[in-house]
Amino acid sequence: MSNIRFSAIEQTFGRKPVKVSEEGMRSELYGKNVFDKKSMLQYLSKEAYMAVKDAVEKGIKISREISDQVAAGMKTWAIAQGATHYTHWFQPLTGFSAEKHDSFFEKLPDGDVLEKFGGGQLVQQEPDASSFPSGGIRNTFEARGYTAWDPTSPAFVYETTLCIPTIFISYTGHALDYKTPLLRSIQALDREATKVMKYFNRNTKKVLPTLGWEQEYFLIDAAFYKSRPDLVMTGRTLLGHAPARGQQLDDHYFGSIPERVLSYMRDLEIESLKLGIPVKTRHNEVAPNQFELAPIFEEANLAVDHNTLLMDIMRKVARRHNFEVLLHEKPFAGINGSGKHNNWSLMTDTGSNLLSPGKTPMKNLEFLTFFINTIKAVNDHEELLRAFIASAGNDHRLGANEAPPAIISVFIGEQLTKVLKQIKNFKEGKLTPDEKTDLKLNIVGKIPEVLLDNTDRNRTSPFAFTGNKFEFRAVGSSANCAGPMFALNTMMAKQLKSFRVEVTKLMENKGMKKDVAIFNVLKSYIKQSERILFEQDGYSDEWEKEAAKRGLSNNKTTPQALKIKLDPRSIALFEEMEVLTREEMEARYEVEIHQYYTQLQIESGVLSDLALNHIIPAAIRYQQQLVQVVSGLKELFGKDYTKYAKEQITLLSEVSDKINRLSSNVRKLKSKLDSAYSMKDSTKVAAFYSEQVKPFFELIRSDADALEMMVNDELWPLTKYREMLFTR
């Protein structure tokens, strides 16, 4: 196979992984419920199989006749796997997957029935689109939307349903999902990267991004989860005093996995393997009850589908084990939040990783070309990249407890920094034979040795080079990977397009040889991108000041971060690369800003309810007990009672003060909410919630958490951190 996208399917679903005998897994499980190459060869005619192959490799449209053949074979296979229904599985702008199940059952006019699934049902469906977020692209009464089959991501059977990965678009053709712009960005990146690859390897016919995500998550006992209205309604604890023991001993990280958790992980891995998700790594994370799961790298579109599917599977499997999975970026205050590191690289159809150096100077010049162009792309669009990881949940995480800061910077390590400085110090223009030799042998030629010894890491960097890939560490754990990935793909496509124009100009106007022209352009990019490179502590106050001097953005809240999406330069970028239209870009801004303030609106309501109906009544009951104690001491000791009731009176005073202040702040919060309800402009509403409403969360929490440490444990109505975080 010459095409990386089809090869990804072959590699993911066609090969058997290493057996994991200690867990009782068999390699035969891998891809068991996936309509992969092996299944297609068995259930499709050669003509139909080749049509699917051509659709995947070359983008050739499948005819109606062939689609009927594919549908018939897919239905026969799915029924053999126990499927009774089928669905177009898509990823709307809700952030979750969506599905509408239809049975294969059809009734004929004469009363007989049959199992039917034709090419029409496979290729396209018309789900009701009225209740999905559209950001104003269409009115609520305009319900029509279309799902269309994506043959590059194989169909699969989950439980008793045949799931067909699809895009989701409006009646007017606008993208209403994550997959459509991702596929467009992959196409744009392939187009521009393949053109650049003609400088190095004319046999390259395709370049596609790969993605290896690392999914962090918390597990807590289902009973504790159900006892916390804030977790159920918002995904995070709005109240809760930190336990005496948190993560300060560093004993949970990579520690022995608790037996009950390991049982869950085994079950999850089995379900994942059946669906072709190539899970490989599992371990304890830093915080108590925090864990991580990571797969083998895949082509980006397939990897995104697998991660989206996995998040659904994680929740369902957890309930079998009486667990709940928490994917919120910051479910517990004071300990690590959860991210989803997106490891991104570029792969050719010949199997070459463009971010991995080779043994020859030309191969290393190829590496430097894509390496430096990536840095330049991030430098030029750092604020936009920050916008694509913005969410209410990630606002709590960024910049705290090993999560990277909101300032986007690139870490490349000490050794590669030296290499770039050496290149920058070469004079511009044509190189003498001696200079070319020095460059090739002493700088470019030694890059593999540099990377071999380059073992330093920077956990505070949001975008770090880690040997043969860039790790985008700032993505939130609940996010759909497609957003940051199609943003990065688009930026890189534009950058490679500009690079090729500049190289061509030097070759044509100044008569430079190809490699000299490439070198001169790369040298200029190093100078232009120095501000984005940072190797030190991203948490420090000094870095905030330094970043401001460098002109880097530091948008700490989602409303601040999202504004760049409406910038004419951002819209022009996505339009030029044919990834998003102006209408689609503006619509996504509206959807995301609405999701932000709606989340805060929900949290405000839940917090008010917890304070008024749970915390304050419990504190008042304790207050009454203290009053009775003080009254009893007064009755017993008379006017000298204060000598014996000193601590009780002090405690009573403190509890009373906190009840009063808590009640006052809840009233103020509710007043702010009333003001927000009357506002119409979504940008102003989001800013109001961020600046006027959100500060009350901490004020209310401060007094509630203090009361938790005062009120009798038997009276406290909420499950505490020390109970939730140390279940086994």
C-alpha cells in the first residue's frame, strides 16, 4: 500500500499485537468488532474492496452501485457480530459523540419483513439537526442536517449496533462537527507538505499527520459520585477542603495499581482492543485516584475517532465496576488536573517520520525543514493555538500543578537550541564550499547524535519537542482532539506554503542552489521565531514578565482566548487553507462562548443550591449545638461561665460569622445571575460571568470549606475529599 491513510487502517486493524499473557488477552481480540481489511476481503467483492481502497487512498467517490455492495457486505458482517441496529456515528459541536439507531428491520407491503441496509443508508442520512449547536448557521426551525460516511475510519460494532463514522453538515453544506474541518486540514497539510517533500524525495506522494494522545482521568467510587450533586451536575467539586494527605508524598505516580482499578483497566482494554483502539500504556498518575491510558500512534483522523469513542467506553465500563470516570480538567482543587497530551508528527506514504532525523545530511535538512517550520507556525499563531484549547474546565487547570501555563511557548531542549544558534550564526546568502561542508558535517550531520543524548524534559512547556514528535500538553482531558489538531494542521499547511514560496524566490531571483536556499530561509525563520522558544520554568512570575516583553499572549480565561477566532487574520488563514469558512469560524466562536458561560451558569446554580440547602443548614445545626453547650455552661457556672466556655464561644462566633458571610455572598451571586440573564450579547455575557460571577465561587468556597473543618463530621452533608480520593 502506498498511501498512509489506508496503511494506518492495515497497521491498526490488520496486524496482531503482542500477546499480553498475564492479563489473559489474546491477539485475536484486536479489531474483532471492526470492519477492517480482513473483514472487507471476506465480505466484499474484489470490485467493492478496491473501490473502498481507492476512496481511502485517492479520494475517489464510490458509486451508488458499489455502495450498495459495500452496505450489503457490511450488514452481513455486522449481523454476524450480533448487531441488530445501525447508526451514523458523528461528533457534533457538543463535544460528545452522537448517534441515532435504526434497526435493520423493514416491513414489506405484503406483511412480510426483511433485514435491509442499502447504499443509501450507508453513505448518507438526515438526522434532525435542530437541537445541535450551530452558532447561528441555521435557525432552530431549520432542522435538516446530513451525515455522510467517512470511509477512512472503519465501521465498527459496539454492543448491538453497527456504528459508521461520518461527518455532519448543515443543509447548506456548513460543517457542524469536528471531523469535517479535521479532514479538510489533513487534506490541506498533505497538499502543502507533499509539495515541500519534492525538495527531498520526489517519490513521496502523501504526507499525513499522526497523533498519539495520552488520556488522563480520575476514578472514584460510584456511590461517592452520586452523593456529590456538584460532580453529577458539573463534573467537578465546587466545594471541598483539601485532605491532610494529597499528592505531596509523590507516592501515587507510577505506583502499584490498586487491584480494583486494575480490574477496570483490563476490562477497558479488552473492549478497546475489540474496537481496534491500540491501547498500550496504563499507569497511576500524580494525584490520588488519577490514572492515564495511552495508545500506539495512528493517523490523526483515526486517532481522534478512537479517543472520542474511548471516552464513551471508559464511562460505560467504569459503571460495571461501580466506578465513575471524571474527565473534567480539574475535578478536585489543590491537586493535579487532567490533560490529554497530543503527540503530533508527520508521516509519509513511504513510512518516513518527517520529525525524525536520519543518517545523511539531506535527511537531516529535511528534518530541520519540518522542525523549524513547525516552530515558525506556532510562533506566528500562538494566540490562535491557545484559543483552540480554551474551555471553562481548562481555565482551572492551565498554570497549576504540572499543567502548562496559558502562555504558549515551544521547548526543544538544550542541544537542539545550540544547533539552531549555530545555524543562525552562519552568514546569509550563498555558501562557500567550506561553509557547506562545515554545515553538513559539523552541524546538520550530528543531529542524530544530539537527539540520542537529548533526554531533558520540561513539564511546564505547553508545546515540547520530545525526540521525533511535538507534544501539545495544554489540551484538556475532556476535549475532542480534533479541535487543536485541525488548528495545528492548518497553521502548518499555511507555513509550508509560505516556505515553498520563499525558497522558490531565492532560487529564481538570486540563483541559489536548492539546499542553500532552504538553509537561508530556515535561518531567517530561526531569527523570527526566537521569542517562542523557552527552556525554563513556565510557572515563574519572571516568565510572565518575559513573555509580555516578547509579545506573547497570556489569555488566562476562555473569553479572552476565544476573541482571536474572530480576528480577520485568523479567518483568512482558515479560508485560504479551505478548512473553515468565515461563517463556520464565527459559528464555532458563538458555540464555544455559549458553552463557556452556560457551564458557569450551571455551576452557579449548583453552588447556590449546595450552599443554601446543604452547607448552611448543616452549619446552623452545629451552631445550635454550640449554643446549647454555651447555655448549659452558663447555667452551670453562672457569671463565670465565660472562663469555661471561652473556646466554645470563639468557635460559635467563627461559625456564625462564616454562615453570615456565606449567606451574603450567595445572595450577591444570585443577584449577579439575575443581571446576566437580561444580557443578550454572548461575548458580553461570557465576560460578565468570567469577571463578575466567577469570583464569587472562591469566596463562597472559602467559607464553606472552612466550615467543613469546624462542623461535626456527623452533620456534614457532603462526601469529603479524604473519602473520595483514597478509595480502593
